[in-house]
Amino acid sequence: MPRKVPKICHLDRIYRRNYCSFCPVKAGGSREETQPGVNSGEIVACTGELCYNKLCFYDYLFQEAAMKIVIAGAGKVGSTIAERLCREGHDITLIDERRDHVDAVANTMDVLGCVGNCAAPSVLKEAEAGSADVFIAATGNDESNLLACQFARKMGAKHTIVRLRNQEYWESVDSLREIMDLNLAINPDHVTAEEISRVLQFPAAMQVDSFPDCELEIVTFRIGENSRLDGLALNRLSSVFRQKVLICCAERNGDVRIPDGNFVLRKGDRISVTAPPRTLRKFFISAGAYQKPVKNVILLGGSRIAEYLTLFLESTGVDVTIIEKDFERCQVLAEKLNMADIICGDGADTMILAQSGLPEADGFVALTNFDEDNIILSMYADKSGVEKVVSKVNNDRFLTFLRDFFPDTTLSPKNLVAERIEGYVRGLAHATDKSTIEALYYLGNHNVTATEFMVGSKAACVGKSLAELKLKSGVLLAAVVRGGKSFTPDGKTVLNTEDKVIVITIGHDILELDDILAR
């Protein structure tokens, strides 16, 4: 029998935080039992202090946008999705067979936990999946995910999102979406491989974000030694490099800002640049920071990510060598990947790495299941002179540390998946006749977001030039996409209905386009 984990005010007990003076919830009490003001229809005001009562802080600030979301699976992916969506004030229910996993999430987030098999109709009924605005199946079992989505849809869930990893299912994903009425299917391995392939094609970058349906990229990189950018004021950028690019974000010594024309770039700055891909390449060549796409890559670990990544790379003429110590997995890879060299051996052995061609490789990607191995061997590859090194890291604490310590690219599959789903849910929750969210990316720091909006007919900015609009501080209109072509706006640019705009924000939750305007 599934067991509900009640919503208890754990955060107050653990962190000794205070609720605001108008909050009806008492420290340590059950939220269902201590909300008389809310149940009677009385509006509960928040003084603005940090308050963990969801009904006090979220439901009255964001009640029009709050959605009921049921997430099946409390593992790495499911808990990361729950954390992201909780921050936006949605009503989250989490299902998992493992009570300790449910407790771990319920003790640190404002979620309702349900212990049981997510593919069992009785458990879905207990979790009220039928009344969900969004049902997300993110367990480690594809069959359970598909079955849970089908049951939830039949019960009345409005939108269903499924996590799939099996390659046979993924090859038929379009048919599955149509047959099972799925709104979104996402494969963590495929998403990660896609992200890595973009970075390997642009080795100077730490991160490359591409927006759908338009030729526009945001490339994040660190200014190196002897760079022509070192000491250059942004108001001289166009005249020096003869390319129309926009520096939309700069990070120096942990301080993140949207720079103005007087900002002077320095060695070690981590900056994000936006423009069409061809323009970006010309800019990097002019700046002396361009590196040719990799042509010889070593993949450490023969995972599904390695399999998808090899297919991406081989389609662009890249030579791939995979090092995998499991003999049976090597046989599977050899049958599927005709062009790649498969070496059966321990990638932690420096002799194996040398024999695999590490000294001659211009790319190295660490994809084992152990963060520590990936980090150490990536550092070894970097010290061995490999031009582009990418490391898969799932532990967020390691990621935070490595951002400043390790100069190359580190990425997390669970965060990539959570980012995609967060963007989709945010688009559903805040779709109005003013704007619709098309895509969402985090630019290295979770304080910095790049959001693509479709301009609606009722948006306050329609028909007005940017010079007439007063934007909030920490907000930048980085690009406008019109008719499939992107350009950098200036003060004379007038936004039209159905334009797409890329908005960069620091420290703001911009949920609809009008939120960029100062009130």
C-alpha cells in the first residue's frame, strides 16, 4: 500500500529559519493542519522576509502560474527536476518505491511524497496524477516511465513528459509520442552527447547554447593569456574586430554582470558572446582565440553517451577511440560502431592512455560512472597537452569547485535534462497573449539565464522602440529573431508580434516578456 509522506516544515527545524510574521504555519507543524486563514479564503501577506511556508510565499505571489506537477522517480534526475520546479512555486508530488529517497527529498524541499510503484494505477491515484497539469516520469526504468505516462494521461493528466534511455525506444520516439500521446520525450544520454559534440566543434568554448529555429548561439569562454581581448573596452569591440557580436554576460572573481560599453575585459574573465555561428567564428579568429574543431577524440568509458557521441562525431569526420574495460560492452560497441576504434582496457592506466594515442589526440572526453575518475583523468589529459577536455560530473559540489579550478568544460546530464524540462514547464505555466517561453538556458551560473520569448499581441513592448522602453537593471535584450534571421537590436529596433527575443537576466525570474520592464 503506498504511503504518503506528509508536508512537514522540515526546513525550519533543520536550518532554524523563521517564518514571516503573518505566516499561519508554526515551526515544525503540519501544513495541512495549520492554515486556517487560507482555508477561510483570507489572504495571507508576506513581509518579504525569507519564509518557507509555500502558501504564504508562493501561492499568493505566483498563484496564477502555479501548476500541479507529479514526478515519478526520486533519483538524481527526478530530485533535480523537483528542486528546479519547487523554486518556481509549483505544487510538487514525488513518487518513488524507495522511502529513503522520498524522505531525502521531502526533508529538504516543499514536496508531497508518495511511496510506491509509479506504474501502479493505485499509486498514481493516491498521488492524484489524474489532476496533474504535468506528469513527469523520470525513473531509471523506461517501461515503467512509459506505462506511468499512459496511465496518468488516461486518468486526466494534461501534459506528460517521459525520460527514455533505451536506444530502441529512442529510435522510435516520434511514433511513441504519437501513439502514447506524449508531450515531451527526453533522453539524458542523447542530450549530453549533443551538448558535448557542440563544444568539441567549438573547442575554445566552455559552453555552447543553440536556440531552436534560428541561427544563433551563445558561446561562453574564458579570456586567456595574451588575448587581444585583454584590456579592451566593449565600446571598441566592433571597430577593432569588425564583427557584430554582443558580450551579454561577464564574470570576474565570482562577480557576474551584464557589462556596459565602458566595461574593460581582463585576462581570466569568463564571458558569454552571442551572434550567428559564422560571425562567432570570424570573431574568435580575429581575437586570436579560435581553435579548429577537434579531429581525433578519445572517449573514456563506453557508455550510452559515448555511443551517441561517436555517431555525432563520425558524421562530421572525427576519428574516435573508445576505451572501455568491460569486454562484453566492447563487443557491443564494436558491432554498432563500425568506424570507431574500441580498446578494451582500464583508462586509469597511463600506459593504456599512451597506447590509445592520447599524446596525439586533440580531444578527450571522460564519461565513466565515477566523478572522481573523470576529474582526475581529465586533468591528466589536460597536462598531457590535449587541446580540448570535457568531463562528465554529476555531483553539484564538484561542479561548483571545478568552475574556477578546472579551465575546460564540465557538464552534468541530470542538470541538462532538468534545464530542458524546466524550460518546457515554465513555457506552459506562463504562456499568455503577451508572450510565450520557447527555450531556457543557464549560462554557467544559475543566477544567469538566457530565455527565448515569442512576442505576443498584448505585450507592452509591441510597437515601441527599445529606446522608449525602460528595462530593469540586470536585464539585456541580446537578440531579436525575425523571419528566421537573428540580429542584435539597438535603440531604434521596434518589436513586432511573433518576433522572438533572447533575454539575458541576472538575479531575476523573468516569466513573461513584460517582466523585463521597470515598473
